[in-house]
Amino acid sequence: MLRGSGSGLECQKLRNSSARYGKAKPAVSKSELEFGLSWEKWIDGIRNSSNIGLGVGSVFFVMQSLNEERSVRVKVLDVIDESRVRVLEEGRECEVILASIAYPPGDEKSISDGQWMIETVAKGFFFNMEILKEYQDTRYVTLYALGGESVNQLMLRKGYARYSAMGIGFQEAMLEAEKYAKDNRIGIWNSQRELFRNATSTMNKTMDHKKSPVVASYFLQRSRGDGDRADALTWGCDEGDSGT
């Protein structure tokens, strides 16, 4: 008959089991046990935290980390609009969204130039497509050239688009690319582009105002004809840059 209670009784049972079947093996390894205890302490810290928002945010961060990024080789078949492309992925066609890309509201020229830029550098070429986030049939991706930066970063660094966290959250590399364009007043951050947007916005709101159509017309004339894409490249490139 076994005597004792609590841990003493359990130890007696373990000794009897060891004598009958040989040395007993622990259910989990030491490292697994330490990980489990650390995880429980982390959860308890969130549970006992007075800042519920911080706890929820921490859980969201962990869940994001568990959603591993994956990469696949694709060919860009077509550019659907200023942020979506159609790619050939492992023998099938699908539409994807270029992550981190957005445009100033109401700036049709920026949208047009952005779509043209994507067509120029991506259509018909192969890329390593990194899938950052996937929601059912919607996928946010970056397109990386071999040994180079992504199309997404190029768009931001050249000032063709501005950074957006929609669907993917914080992306440091993208923010740095946008900061470069901002600091150097490139593309959509150029003072002339800002003047153009303001003039166009004012013209749409007050068509009876005499100065607005004149100012807007000046910039519209500069952006038409053969010089349209040249202007776009000038706005989107560093001085002396080839624009590629």
C-alpha cells in the first residue's frame, strides 16, 4: 500500500513504475518545459495587465509573426491598374496587389504615372514574388528583381507613390524608401506637383475663378504630348539618374 500524499505519493508511484519498466522518461524536454513556462508567464502578464489595448496589440503582433512570408517565382503578364498586376504563378494566372502603394487622393496624374511606371519596369519580366499577407483570394505582395530592390520600393523611392500600411501593417523598408523621396522632394513630393494638385483641386471647386484654370492649364500643357513621360521621369528621378 502506498502512503503519503501530494508530491510524495507521486514520487512513490514513479519509483514503482521505474522498477517495473526501467528508467522513466520525462514527458517533455527541459527546453520545451522552459518554453512552456515562459509562454504561460507572458500570457499571464497580458491577462493581468491593466492596459487591455496593449495586451490585444501584443497578441496581434504574435499572430502576424506566425503568418510566415513566402516567396515564389512569377512573370508579370499585365498591369491591371495603379496597384494591381496579373502574374503567372506556377502555371496559373492570378491577380495580386502591390503592397504599401497608394496615391494622393484626387491626383489623377500621379495615378496615371504610377501605372505607367509599373508597366515600364514590371510587365513581361520575371520576379521573386514575396507574399506578405493573404486574405482568401486577396494577396498583398512585393515583386523583387534578382539582386535588386522591389518594384514597390522603387515606386516609393522615385516618388511615384506614397506609403500605405493597408493590409500589411508596418514595413520599415518601404517607409525608408518614401522618406528618401520626401527628403529630396522627388515625384509627388515635388513642390511643383503640390502646386499642380492644389490648382486642380481649386479649379474643380471654383470653376468660375479666373486664376485657377490658367495655373492648372499651364501644368496640364507641360504634362501632355511627348514630354508627358519625360516629365514623369524627371519628377521621379534623382538628378542625373537614368530612371531605371
